[in-house]
Amino acid sequence: MRKLHIVLIALLSSTGCFAQDWTTLGADDLFLLAREKAFNGKREEARTMLQHILQKSPDYHDVRILLGRTYAWDGQRESARKEFEAVLTKSPDNLDAFNALTDVEMWDERYAQALMVADRGLRAYPNDEDLLYKRASILNFLKRQEEALLTLNKLLLINPAHEKGNTLLKGINTSRMKYAAGVSYGVDLFNRTFDPAHYASAQLSRINSWGSAIARVNYAYRFQSHGVQPEIDLYPRIANGVYAYLNYGYSSTDLFPTHRIGAELFTRLPANFEASAGLRHLYFGTNSKVTIFTGAIGWYVKEYWFSLRPYITPDEETGTSASGSLTVRRYLRDAETYVGLSAGLGFSPDLRRIQSSSGLTGDEIYLLHSQRSGVTFQKLVKDDLLVNASVDVVRQELIFDAGNYVVITSLSAGVKKKF
């Protein structure tokens, strides 16, 4: 009979002839019609009907809860609270009111208040799955992850297949992994003249309250020479949406700059844009050093990320030179799995493997012409394991034969373990 009422009400309301006659409906049928209106986006009409019911039946709690939810959906959170509290005053154990009021407090990011409401509800309904999940979510927002895990454990004992609960559990466990260790290996294959060059790196990173830090050791073997470069990256948070990049590296060999210094400031912009500005300084010796100014414009749109980065190198003798790169990524199932394409012209100080080689000074490097393109793939294999691989092709001008080029095919792969 209830389904028949819903069908009849839907048919009548769709014809328009019913617009002036809804006041003749009984409270239950009018509630069903108002509910349909509310879920179809006609919330003002729904509220008029719900208020009409409450004039005659002020203790019709389902009606008042729906009225409160329409207020909440339209951002009228204080009006929503009043309706839900009115229900709980007369029906202190009303489960729907507890859930609705918890939602409102969470949407307003009033997590302490939301936790109190959820706890009130759980005292009456200790095994309610919705309230348990919301309580765990609130505790996670409050950075009380140990308590959140205890709540999730109870939820998943009741319902091991709870999809949102399992997703939240996975997210909390991942966020608790502060460290990551990674290794990578790469090889450059030259189409003529040179033997293959080999590269490797090992790094350890840690997420801190102020940002993140990465300690890395780079190794290179090319032109019959070995070289090692330790370096550190820091990513301190400055303010909401603003962070910095700081880098320092040192090497006593010709395969890397003696000193490598980097600094850059990043800020989030409206419409999913991000901008940065900074510099890189490479010191190869007293008479051989270069400062390169850089920045970037990044844009997130749906599952894509676009980034354009120029490099500007002023020089009193040769004038200003410019290079740059364009990167496009398409994110797949999560924020750490993606495929990327890149292209660039000129020297990039952020590609550590081609910063120097035996007999090449800093000045010579950034004056050389080059073009490069590549593809990168990264995949989150498990919650704590990342793998990546890339293929790049570089057309590099020869320092000893200006105007002639060598083609370099660069292959690399890496793995990172979180813990």
C-alpha cells in the first residue's frame, strides 16, 4: 500500500494538476511527496509541505528531521541544528536525529561538537554502524588516530565488509607511516662515441609536523669516473597553502657540482592552480658557477596535472639563456599512481644525472643545446610500496663538436617502501 501511495503521488505531482491540492493529503502521504521534492532539489517546496505537516503534528519526528536536513543541504546549519535538537528534546534516543546532527557538525568542521553528539548516540546505540564510522572519521580529523583505530576495530568486528570503514582504516594506517626508504637505478645509452653511464640513488624521507625532509645519496659512473653526491631536501610549511623547497648537495668529484643549492616558494592559487618562484645555484669551482632562476605554474584539472617550468640563466658575457620543460600527468586510481609525459629544451638543473661530467664546467653545461622527451609511470602496488619507471630520450649537443649531437636513451626504475 505504501508503494502504491508513492507511485500515485509521483504521477499526480508530475502532471502539475496536483500543485494546489497537496493540502488535502494526509500527513503520511504529504510527507512522502515532500521527501520526493526534497531529493529532487525542490527544497523550498518540500519545506513548505513539511512545515504544513508540523503545524498539525509537531511531534512527527521524521518530518522534522527531513526539514532539518533540507536546511543543512542548503547551508542553513543553525536552522538545521534547532530542528534536530527539538527532536532529541522530545525523543532523546532518536537515532536518525543523532546521525543528522552529527553530519551537520562535521560539515561545519565543528569536530569537538560532532564527537559529543556521536557519543550521545552511541550510548543509546553502541553498535550503530553509521555512528561508529562517523565517530572514527571525527577522531581522525581531530588527529586522535589511536582512538579512531579502536572505533574502527569495533565497527569492523560488527561488519567486516563495511566499505567506508575499511577505506578509512587503510587511510589512517597509511598516514601513520612517517618514513619512506627508496632506491633507484638508471642507465644512459649513447648512440655513438660514449660508453653507457650508470646512476643510482638511495634516500630516506620523513614526514614531520612542520613539513617533510629527504636525505639522499646519488652515485654516478660515467667516462671511467665514479662520483658520489649526498644532498638533503626540505619542504617546510609556511602557511595554509604555502610551502617552501630547500636543497643542498655536495660532491668532491667532477661528476656533480661541488655545491648545489636550491630554494623555491610554492603557493596554492584559486581554480586549482599552483605557482612557484625560486633559484638553483651550481658551484663547480671558483671560476665556474651559475645561478639559474626558475618557477612553475601548475594546474590540476580532473585527473590531470599540467606543469610549465622555465629556467632563466643570466650571464654578463654571453647574455641571458633560457630553457624549460612541460610535464603532464594523468592520475589513475589514487594520488600516487599516474602516467606522465614530459618535454623540454635546454639544460635543466633538476635533472641531476646530466649536471656535470669529467672536464665540463658549469658554464659549458648550461650553454649546450639539448631537447628531451620522456614518459614516466608510477604505481602504488600496496599501501606501503611504490614502484616507478621512466624512459627519456635526450638529444644533446657535444661540447667538443659544437653543432653536432648525441642521442641519449635514459632508462630508470625505482622502488619506495613506507613504514
